[in-house]
Amino acid sequence: MFMDLFKVFLATLGAIAVLFFLSKLTGNKQITKMNMFDYINGITIGSIAAEMATSLETDVLKPLLAMILFGVVTYIISVVNNKSIVARRLITGKSIVLLDKDKLYRDNFSKVKMNLTEFLEELRSQGYFSIDDVELVVFEPNGKLSILPKSQKRPCTTGDLSLAVPKDRPEINVILDGKILQKNLKLSGNNIEWLNKKLKANKLLTEDVFLATVNNDNEITFYKNQDNKNKNDIFQ
């Protein structure tokens, strides 16, 4: 009994290690970004890993080899996809126009296995409750709809108003959980002496800071560690 549990323990650790390696090899991708081939491969590799971790009768090397083969083949196919447009269209598919200039293409709906009810539901989920507000709808290989609204229905931008807006950049984290991020501090255009002055001016020590960020105007904001718990539920 003990040996069986120990075998499961070792096989599980091995499966986790191999899955981690394969995920790095094939690349990280959100579920919504996966095409059908990626999705099926992910499920298959996961199923083999589960079989490898829990099976007591079969040889561990067989599912391990199968996992590695699936991962390597997936990696090779991803490389081919990046190199060849023809292969990319064959393996991952291509974008298909469903609506263009107030015309719905019935045959294309059949190709993507989508009916009008699903189509209108997806439009509503993206904020378009009238099909008349939409100029172009494209079905992407990952199963999502890309929607181009008509020009008069687009949100107004500063470009439409001919306004000159200064360039912005995201805030840079310079302290995270009481640790100074030296590279980020340098990227913000500052140094440790500047940060220490800011800490001193706010009567803070580095370990007192949960998060510190530098914005586009080189202004630093400190978020202190809070020991007390906030029990208010503003969303209830």
C-alpha cells in the first residue's frame, strides 16, 4: 500500500514537472486565445498527465513519452504556423466575414456553425443591441467576433475632437511588498537616493510600504501596509 502511494506521489511530481516544461515550450495562451487545435491538445496532454499520476498498473514511461510527443508536435506546429501563412490557414483557420455593409452572409454562418440567435446574442454582449449600429462583423479563428461599429456609432475620441493630448505611460512599480525593484526604479528615471528622500519626506521605511508607484509626471504614490482588516462589503 505504501509503495503504491509513493509511486503515485513520484508520478504526480513528474507529471507536474513535465506539464510545466511543456507549457513553457508551447507558450502561454489564454483559453479565449486558443484555436481548436491548441484546445484539444491541451486537454489531451492533461488527460495523459492525470493517467500517468494515478495509474498503478501501467508503465509510467509510456504516458510520459506520449506527453512529450504531444508537446513537441504542438511546438513544431506552432513554429510552422509562424513561418507559413498557408499552414496557418490550414491548421488554425482564417477569419470569416459574417456581416458587411448591412449584408449578412448565410453561407459563412453555416461554415462557422453559428446561427442568427447566437450572433445577435454575441452582439448584445459587446454592447450592440441594434444590428444597424454595426458596419462589419468578422468571425475569428479563436471563435470570437470582431465588431466594427459604424462611424457615427463609435465612441468619440480626442482625435475626433482634434485635441492635443500629452503622451501617457503606465505607472511603474518601484516598491512591491516592502522590496525595492531596482530595475523599475531605474526605468522610471530615478535612483535609490531619490527614493530614500521620498520615503523620508513621508516618514516611511521601505518595509512599511506595500506598494509604491511612479506616474508619468514622476510623482510617487505610497500604499502603506495595513494590519487592520476592512470588513465592509460595498458590493452587497
